[in-house]
Amino acid sequence: MAKKLTMLLSLLLVVAVMTVPAFALSVPGMKHHETGNVSAIDKDGKTFTVTSDKDQKKQMFEVKDPALLAKLRAGEHVRVSYEKKGAKLIATDVTEKTTRTTASRR
């Protein structure tokens, strides 16, 4: 009986550990971050597009405050803090990201 209880608890623990990260990605209002280069700015549409450093995918962000767009330039390397609202990505903060150079190995 103790072995069955231990196996059941172990299985429940494994399931919990595997599902919590997936759940955390879809929590409404949770802040996310993306780093990349600004590839397009649409001031009339209150949107801008960033090409991700990780996978080179383009992501379009909406802004509530048009002042965020005023300081952006195409080609600029930025870090975007955003929230997911349905299928929309809402930028809450955009900061210029300086690129770090790493020493090459010889």
C-alpha cells in the first residue's frame, strides 16, 4: 500500500511540475519580455514590429501610450516588456538595449 501511495504522489508531482510552466505562460496580465531590432513603426496604428533576437520571428506590439512610439527608431535594438491580451501583445515599456560584445576564444 505504501509503494502505491508513493508512486501516486510521485506521478502527481511530475504532472504538476510539467504543467505549471505551461500555465504560467498563459496567465493574463503577466509581464513578458522580448529583445530584438525594431523593424517597423506605425504611429497611426499605434503599433511597432520587432524582429526577435532568439528566433528571428517578427512580433507586432500595440501601445496604449503613443509616447512610447515617439522614442523608437527603425533598426534600434530594444527590450520590450509586454502583456498578452488574447492574441494581442500590448507593450508596456520599451528600453534601448545596448549590444554586448563578447571576447572571442582563440
